[in-house]
Amino acid sequence: MADIAIIFHWPPSDLLEMELEDLLTWHSFAIARWNQIHEAPE
């Protein structure tokens, strides 16, 4: 949950209300965003 909160600036209280499936979906979005932000320059 911390990675979702850090990337999207959401408070943990918002994440506690989500279903596990939603958390896993947002987790994959957070990983994609992290990789996009930190990709090596061409």
C-alpha cells in the first residue's frame, strides 16, 4: 500500500477502503508510473 500512497499521494485511509483486487490493480499502475518516471534517458 505504501507504494500506491507514495506515487499517487493518497492517504492510507483511502487505501484501507479498497478491495484487494483494486489494490492490486493500483499497485501495477504505481509500478508502471515509477518505471516511467525513473527510466533511463535515451
